[in-house]
Amino acid sequence: MPIKDILLDWRLHLSMLVITVIAELVGVIAVPIGIGSILLLPLLYAFVMGLLINPNVISGARALIRDRQVNAASPMIVIAIMPFIAKFGTIIGPSMDKIVAAGPALILQELGNLGTIVLAFPIAVLVLGMGREAIGACFSVAREPNIAIIADKYGLKSQEGAGVMGVYVIGTLFGTFIFAILASILATTGAFSVEALAMACGIGSGSMMAACSGALVHAVPEMEEQILALAGASNVLTYATGLYLCVFVALPVTEKLYDLLGRKEPAKAGA
Amino acid sequence: MSDTHTQDLDLSEEAKFGLGAHAAALAVVCVIALVGNTVATENTVPEGLVGLIVLWIMCMIGMLLTKFVPFKLPSVAWISLVGILATMPWTPGSDWVLDKVSHVNFLTLATPCLAYAGVAIARREIEIAKTSGWKIAVVGVLVMTGTYVGSAIVAQAFL
């Protein structure tokens, strides 16, 4: 679509402005649950309100937002995250000494991405009886770089492709909520150090990191600077090193595990 | 990582925009962020405006680097690098930069992005979620939980 159409789509941008104002006026709400508390952040309301005016989700929304606006919104996501990323950089810079001190942990925690294989893969194959789509679904946290790996190796029309796309969509729809909830629960239970939880916030997309570190900051406000610096540094490393970990470790390991645990006969199509 | 080899899935949205269009689209986002920042925090409009202009300049430098540096890194990686270098303690003027951007709340900056993300969910993605069904939803939650807890455990072990 022509760039001018995206820029001049005032219906879209004005809707976003209204949503942002409403979300910020509501502010942070803490919902106490048994083992901790779940923090609801303005960015989560903004996402939900975005969904509510999305005609693909609520057909009645077509009066306000049409396919034109939906298409225009997609390239705006990348643009809209940029000032946030720049601000994150300015939080990392002054804390460089703390990041260097946490260096080994920061680099090695990328290995923790393999946790998905430990937790999700056996359940997908042994409990849910999934076929080769389990490889695509479970080898990574399924963000754009990971989709590229699967697309490159198997193609997106393959079963592995269906798996990675499925988890990608779930992540896109619910990822911010899941990470915000995980971070706030684990922070309030005290099972992990706040630094470790902050580093783990960097594993996903920019918006996941925003939700996750935002929830952490609200749970432990006195450590705001450290949390943001570590989460941001970890996110940069995810881009720098995470891809190689996926290609050379995570995907081969998942394939080996599938040979071990998965169906021996050709899997039924489209399972 | 915007450079993918997929035809049926368009992940390379950045490629569609030229630098001028990026600058303008970024300005639109900054205006929304400025209103959000004014509503959400005690910062005044002039304070927020100056802070956002500084951030806007960082984004533009990052995009120039993305475009002209021969090895490919996603623009967000360059932008965060610009932000880091501009605020390192030994960088001249870092105190000034830090003071200006301190008037912009980091979490408020993510709010418009997520609003766009909600509107951008395409029919295709809803279809995938429906056809993949509940199993992929369960697996998706486990994948994210496993990755997060796994990273936290490793980080904890080496801290």
C-alpha cells in the first residue's frame, strides 16, 4: 500500500491516540491472586482495545476501522516500537557497568531459551500427540527470526511451518499477557532474583519485553533502572546471539528429540 | 531480522518505507506518545516534546545505520545501540541527553505500539489460531512459560 495512504490514515492514528489516552487514564491495576499478584498495564488495555476495534475480531467494528486501516496498522507496529527501543537504549547506557558485571549470566541465559524444548516439546508430542508441527512449535519462542529459520529449512506450508506459525500467532495474541503475568507472579513469590527475571524478559519481541519489564518494575519499583537495563541488554543479545543458538542448537536438538519420542510412521497430514 | 525468505507471510514491513516516510510515520507515533506521556505522568508538554525529539533523532540515526552499514542488523538493534552509546557515562553530553529523555516514561512509549498491534491482527492470523485449535494454544503458553522460566533459571545460576 502506498506510504502516503498509511501516513494520511487519520482514522487509524486518531483511534490509536484515543486508545492511548484511555489506557493511560486507567493506569496500572494490580489484581492480587494466591501466590502473587497480576499487574494489568496500560499497554495491555491498549492491545485489547485495538483488538476490539479490529473488524477481523469484532465484525461490528467495521463501521470505524476497515481492512484499509488494518493493513496500514501493520507497518506502524515496527515504527511505533522504535522510540521505546531508543528510550531503552538510554537506560542501558548509564548502567553499562552493571551489565558488564552481569555479563556471563546475561550471555549464558540465552541457553535458557532451550527451556521451551524441556517443557513444551514432551507435552506436545507425548500428551497432545502432535506430529512434526511440534518441531516448529516448540524449538523456540517463535518470533520473526525463528519463523525465518523454519521457512528457510522446511517452508511455511510444511507441518513444521504450521507449528511455528501457530505459536507465533498465540504469542502475538497473548504473549504480552503471558510474559507480564509470569513476571509479576514470579517477582512477588520471591523464588527468583529480580535480576534473573529481568534478563529473562528480553527473550521475546520488543512488546513482550515492554510488558514483562513493565510488570517487574511495578512489582519492584526501587529496582527500576537495573530491571530495564538488564531486560534491554538481554533483548539486544537475543537478536545478536539467539538466532545462532536456534539454528545450531535448539532446532537440531528438537529434531533429535522428535526422532526419539515422535511418531515413527509418516504423520497424518494437517494434524 | 526483517529479512526473511517467506513469500506468503510479509515480515519485511520495514522495506516498504523510505527514510522520509519513516521520519514522518515516526513523528506521528511521537505525537501520540507525547499525548500519552502528558496524560500518564507529571511531565509537561514542552518537557515531553524535547525528550521525544531526542528519541526521534536517535531512531533516525539508527535507521540511517540500518540502511547504510553493510552488515545487516534489524533497525531496532541499531536504534538501541545509538541509545546506549549516547548515554554511556564517558560520552560527551550524555548528561544532557539523559536529562531530556528522563521526561518521557518508557512504559507509556509502548502503549501506542500495542494499540497498533491489536488493530493489525489480520484475518489470516485469526484463521490460523482457529484451525490450529486448542492444542497449539496450550503448546504456545508452554513454549513461552518454558522459555521465560528457563532463561530465569540459567540467569539465576550464573549471577
